[in-house]
Amino acid sequence: MPTVSAHVAVTLAAHVDHVFGVMGNGNAYFLDALTCQTDARFVAVRHEAGAVVAADAFHRSSGRLAAATTTYGAGFTNTLTALAEAVQAHVPLVLVVGDEPTSGPRPWDVDQIAMASAVGARTYTVGRTDAAATTVIAVEHALTYRVPTVLAIPYDVATLDTGPVPETPTPRLPPPLAVRGAFADGVVREIATAMSAARRPLLLAGRGAWEAGAGEALGALADATGALTTTTALGRGVFPRPEFDLGVSGGFGAQGAMELVREADVAVVVGASLNQFTMRFGDLFAPGCRVFQVDVAPAATHPHVGGYVRGDAAVVTEAILKELDGATPSGWRESVDLAAARRQEPGDGTAADGRLDPRTAAARLAELLPEDRVVVSDGGHFLGWSNMYWPVAAPDRMVMVGTAFQAIGLGFPSVVGAALARPEATVVLTTGDGGGLMALSDLESAVRVAAGRGIAVVWNDGAYSAEMHLYGRKGLAREPMLIPDVDFAGVATALGAQGVAVRTVEDLEALTQWRTRPEIDRPFLLLDLRVSGTVVAPFWEEISRASG
């Protein structure tokens, strides 16, 4: 019977190939139709937040529209943190949920439209005669505005017979944002003139440049001007010539690389928001540096920007290239020792408290991890180690779900989305003991979906270290910041993974042995790193100084 739920499922399946979720009575008929009447794959997770997180990670790894589903009420409210993160990170996904009946709320219903709106997501509610068309509108909204969109199916509408699924139009998307107006044209010429005359030109690119397909044009601009390049944490790998790249800007960057950034006399920032972490809380560029920005935001996003062009990153970069008119490369990038500048601190092997130095572990893991990898990250102090020591090939190989909303506990379900988006790659999760415990329900999901090519690295130091290194230093009570010793290796083993307690660098050789096994015979691998909490990541030192 072609029900309202079937109209939603069939229409949505024309635009997505995976739907992540948890079944409940509010979405049961939608899932039945999705499973029986479409080719889209339903991927079960164990917590509703994990459904949105897995969909989020799927998009960030593949660039494709993502989809998730939960029931109404408590099932929907469980998604709100993950939904807020996806809004902040501009992730296009459709969240299909059950909702209160059209006759009015029941005692257990809540105002889901208001809750979604509160975190920045718009809701479209389907009816008996417009379910397919409303689904297309929700898809179009998500893709056009790059934002999560909630698609609600009222409980008493879900099973209504509504006739054959109609032909629906393909969503119409806006073209790339072009450079418009004499003022913008003038800034483009100004950027070209400044880059041509610069003695130490620098290009900084973010994920926005990658999403616009600007990598090739940015590489040509760097070659034409002799510019050094650097990226945000989410833009790593966008420049085509890594030999002239300084790595990540901000607190994740090597000290020598950040000193070179301070030497730049002209910096052009493309597709990056210049948040406080990238900008090192205002200290990234020297006071005399001329800073230009190219982005799709309505205006410049940092007070240090002296010239701004609103437009698509690829379109504007091509326009700058046309204005260069045979510029001579500066020669700066050939005059410096970039290998030395990018070198990170190797660590001491064992810290003063007898536990493993996280820098040493991170450096050794960089040597052992498969090169063809997608790194997915939870939020927390440990972010420094993976971002400083583990390079990735492209921005869609680094998935940091949680950082936009400053959330933790979203790591394990990220593995699920990334593994299905990148079936050819190894997925490597980096998480802490605090966030790992919060997301523990979806460790089972990661073990099930990513067996054979999934690795979790848990930085287990017995504390909420971000708080410990910020508020513990200020003399606040430390007891609430501590976590009793948790055997993550044992928990993972109980769920069917290979859990390894890592107390020394030599224990990491378990990863080498795991890699030698055929993929079909390899379980999910969890490395429970018993690291020292006394070693503080440089980016967190910057945060501590900025916090007074």
C-alpha cells in the first residue's frame, strides 16, 4: 500500500543511499518502506545522537547528502546535541522523525519544531497529499543552505493510503557565488597586486576552499607567487604541493611553522572562517601583515582582515590568477627549511609519572597507521596529538564531529558514517576516556560496521583533561575532573573487537600485527593508550593563556 511513509521513503531514497538511525514506533512504517521498497541501506546505531553523528560523518567523508531517522519524543530530543553540531558545521542532512498526531499532542509529546528551531534546524511536516513534494523541499533546503533539515511525519498520518508515489522534480541548487560589483573587482585586483609585490606571501585555506573545488587554482596561485601555504585543521591536504605546505595553522601547528607564518607580509585566506583557534587568539599574523579574505560569509569574519571578497573560493581564486599578469615568484618558499619548520616535538617516551608520553605515542602511530586512512575525531584535549602528528591526504579524510559545537562524546558513531562513506580506507578514531565513555553505546556500532578496517585510539589518562589543564590550574576542586581507571580494551574485547592495553611504545606493535592479517579476518582494533595527563598539548596552553 503506497502510504505517506512510503512516499517519504521512496522520494528520499532517490537522493541518498544510506540512512542511519534507531527504530521506534514513530518511524517504524518509514523504515519498513525504506527497507522493502528502495535500494537505500538502513544502518542501525544504538543511540539517536549517534544516528545524526553517523550521517554527519558520512557527509564530511563523502560530500554527499546525508540522512538519519529516529522516533518522536525522547528519540528526537536525544538528537539535539548532534543536530546542533551539524548546524554549526554546515552539514546538509535530512533527519526523518515521527511527530505528534495532527489531532494534537499526547502527554508524552514535546514541541519538536521549536526544539529544532532553537538549534538552527528548520522542520518540514508532511501531509497526506504532499509527502513526496515536501520531502523534495526538505532535500533542496538542506543542500541549498548546507544545514540539517528535519522532516516530520505525524503519527496519525504515517500509514494513510495516498496513492502512487508521484514523479518529483530534481532539487534546484544555486550556482557558485560569483564576484559581483566594482568594489569586489577592485579588491580582487588589490589582492593580485599585493601578492605580486609580496616578499613573503602566504596562502591559508580552509574546508570551504575544498568544498568549492579550489585546490587546483590555489596551487596555481601559490606557484605563481611563490607563496608558502597553510591550512585550517579541516582544510588539510587542499593544496596540491605538500612540500611547500606548513601544515595546520594555529595551536595544532609546529612552532617553527608558526614562526614562518608570522614572517608573512601578505596573507590571503580562502574558505576559512578564521576562528580563534586558527588565529591563535589573534597572534597568528604579525601586525604588519596585510590580510585578505575570500569567503561566502556576508562580511569578513575577523578584525585583522583588511580586504574582503565575498564569492565562491574557486571563482575568486581564478579571478586573482587572471589579474596577476605574469608575476614573478617571490622565492621565499625555496629559501627556508620547511622540513625543520614542520617538525613536531617527539616526546620523552615515558612521562615523569611513569605513563606513556602522548607525543611519543602519536609520533609512533603516525608511522604505523595505514596511509590510506580517514581520521575521525571526538572533542577534547587529546585533539592536539592526532592533529599535530597524523597527516591526512585531503580535507574529506579528517572528520572532526563535535568541534563546531564544542561537544564531546560523538566519536564512536562517527566511525560508522566514515566507514560507509569510504569503504576503501581504514577509519581511525581518536577519542578520550571521557568522550569515549559518553559514546560507549555506539562502540558496538563501530565494531560491527568497521570490522577489518576500523581502529579506535583512546587517549586514556583518567581525567577530563581539558578541564584539568584549565580549571585545575586555577585551583578548582579536581575530584569532579577525574575518571576512575577504565579498561577500554576489555570493554572492546567483550563487544567483539581486539582490545589492546598500550602502556609502552612497544605495545603499539599490535597495530603492525593487525595490519598483516587479511582484512576479512581482522576485528575492529581498539588501542587503549594509558597516557600521562601531565603532558599538555600546545593548543591547550594557548587556550589557557587566553582564558586568563
